[in-house]
Amino acid sequence: MGEIKSTMDIIMEKLKKIEISEEDKKRLLKKEAEETAKKLFAEYIEKGDPQAIIEQLNRLKEEKKEETKKALLKEAINRIQPYGSENEKIILLMSKLFQTDSSHLRKMISLAEEGLDKIKERCEKELLNKVKKREIYGSAVIPNIEVYPEWEKALKQVSDKLRSDMDNFISQLQ
């Protein structure tokens, strides 16, 4: 009689015959690196120690290290926002990762915020004019630009441009 095999034995035999293509290996490496980067970034935001993140990166194999570094950079740039509360932490991490002066990164954020301040002023004036046309007056009338579509659009455009500029700056360093 033949040998009785467990389901696990059968699966393992079939898996031995399967080879992973280079493209699949790269895709798996990239996915794994992105997951690692998200974990590292979350840990960094929570604890605020860039050196610990760099040490963990250095422990990775060279191939995974580079992919994880790219994914970590992408995660950091996506989290940068004008007036963002985490910006300082993110800038510190980016400057440590790429061993660069952080003043240029801060200047990019500052310029974006200055541009938004001007747009915010304009949007507030527009909203006040709309309210006045409805004959609503008084010192208690404060426009809420957060729900104003023009503000939302401007905020998205400025944020996207800031991220693009930072991405370009960092890619020049690599």
C-alpha cells in the first residue's frame, strides 16, 4: 500500500517545485520594505529617536535596507503638511537619514505656509463678503474657511507641491 501523506506534506512538496520570478522577488521585497518602513516610522513618531531608526535600518540586509529607506522617505514626505504638528520630527529624521542640513527643508515648509497664509486671508475676505451680502454683520461673525471649497483646493495644491519639492530635493541627495 502507498504511503499516507498529510495535507501539509503534499503542500510542501508542491511548493518546492515553484520558483519565484525576479519580478515577484522585487515586488515582495518592496512590499516587505514598505511594511517595515511604516512600522519604523510609527515607532519614530511615537518615541522621537532618529538614531534608533537608523540603527534598525543598518541591521537590515543591504538590499532590504535601501528599499526600506526609500519607503521610509516616501512615508515621511507623505506626512509632511503645512502647519503640521509632526513636521519638526519628520525633518529631523530626514536630515539624519540623508545627513543633510535641515534648514532647506524648513524653508520649503515655511514658504508653503506663507503662501497659504495669503490664500487664507483672501478666502476669509471672500467669505466675509458673502456673509455681508446676506446682511449678516457683527464682530461675532467669524468665517470658517475649513469648509470653504476654495480653501480645501488651495490647501491640497500647496501640500502636493510641498511634497513634490521635498521629494525632488531628497532625490538630488541620493
